[in-house]
Amino acid sequence: MANRGASHDARVHTIGDLKELGSNKLPKMYKDYFNEGAMDLITLSDNEAAYNRYKIRPRILVNVDNVDTRSSLFGIETALPLGFSPAAMHKLAHPDGELATSRAAAGFGISMGLSSYATESMENVASQGLGNPYFMQVCVLKDRSTTLDILRRAEENNDADRFAFDASLDWETTIPWLKANTKMQIWLKGVYTSEDVALAVEYGVDGVVVSNHGGRQLDGVPATLDSLRECVVAAGGRIPVAIDGGIRRGTDIFKALALGASHCLVGRIPIWGLAYNGQAGVELALKILTDEFRICMALAGCRTIKDITRQHITFLNSEGILAKL
């Protein structure tokens, strides 16, 4: 058996194991809902495959005693540069739903996003927090009063800097309207291109999430890890660039950070954990990812998150040649 470090479960050693065992506990309809994507699943598959195209360049003779995985999101410290993406209907995976997910996120000190189609209220989900950051994905509706109600509820139940919102309509009206109606941070999720990152900066957005929504919308778009590179260059350090899609290992988190991501998000992983064993299953997923990421940092010669740079990553091109980025 491969050496994977500490074992936290007799049957689950990787996120791949968790996906298989958790998914098999779900009715076929729910399993397909969570695991499938758009059309021919090209983008869904490529999101994961992209991480195999990038290889880690470890540095040696570096003092990696006391590896520090701490990061931050929205100015709030997190134990890892990792959080849960907004994902709908957690209660389809387990009766405790988003409450169990929130308790697991809080216990590990990571961020959590709440879907507009959650099966638990934002108030109840955020009440499980322990100072870790929460955010909510908002689809801005034609009836703006409904969106305003969501904004007010978030502001009344949480400090303004603990929730962030992402929205996607037109640049000229949506972003100014949101900025005029909330003090909370506004992040755009679903960004693919350098052009849209430049517009996000122009319109004063607080951050972007490079995401193709788990390959569930438009099939045939690039893997998020491939899109990340141009988006980071376009941001130029003016706003943070987070990423979701395809992350399955601690080494994947490392690769995304090396390419310039400020934060990594996972959506299906907590669902598989819930299906496997409720809150304990989500915590198991976080134990696996934490161990893998910490080991990766140490073996790559990085003691802190700031030590992870593009010098630690290389690209395997179609000819099988490693190209330094």
C-alpha cells in the first residue's frame, strides 16, 4: 500500500475513496445530481485532469520545522487556504445537511459558502461558526426587493466582514447596485478570463473566484486551473483570485496556490463526506486534505503559505516535456 501518512478511517484513505463510498450510499437520483455535469462531462473531467498537467518542483535543504498552513479570507484568519464552495441541498446527502457541514468547517477553522438553494437558513448555518468566515452565493433576481432581503438578513446576523457575495448580471448596473446596498465584500464567482478580471477590478469588486461551477453549466470551457494563470496575471495583485473545481488532494491545493490562487474551494467533497458519515465524514475529508497539504508543503520546502510560489510548479506539455513557468 502506498504511504499516505496517518490513517483516520479503515476504509477511507483518499478523497477518491470517500467519493466512492459516500456516493454509493446515495439514491441514484441524488448521486447523479451531485456527481454529474453538463452535456458530455468534458469540463467536469478536465477540472480534475488539469492538476496532473502541473508538477511540483521541490526545494531541498529548507527548514520546514513547524509548517504553518494558516491563511486568510475576507481579512479573517483560516487554518488552511481552503473552504467549502456553495453547493445546493446538503440534506439530500444527510439529514443534518448544511448544519453538519458548517460545524465541520468551524471545527477546522476554514471558510464555508452557502448556496442560494441551501436546505438550511443562513442564520442557522452561520450560528454554528466559531469565528471562521462565511459567505453566500446570491443570484440577483429581477425582483430586487428579494435580493435586498437576503442582504439585510446577512448583515443583521453576522458582522459585515464575515459574509461576501458573488453576483453575475451586467457590469453597469449589478455591481454598482450591490455596492450601494451592502457594506459586505462582493466577489464574482464564475470568472474564466483575463478580460472579466480586468472589469472586476475596474468596477471595484473585492475578489473573484475562477470557477466553471463544477462543470455543471457550459461544457467545453477550460479547466479552472488552466484559466487561473491568465486571471492571476490580469488581477496583478490588485484583488485576490480564488479557485474551485477539480481539487481532490492536498497537492492540488499546493499547485493552485503556486499558480497564484489566494484561496481554494471545494464543493463536492463535503457532500461525499456527509453521505459517508454526516459531520464526521466531512471532518474526515478535512483531516485527509490537511495531512496531505501539510506533508506536501514540507516536502516541497515551504514552511508558510507565502513560501509557495510559481517557482515551485512546472507544466507538463503535450510532448511530455516539463516547462518551467
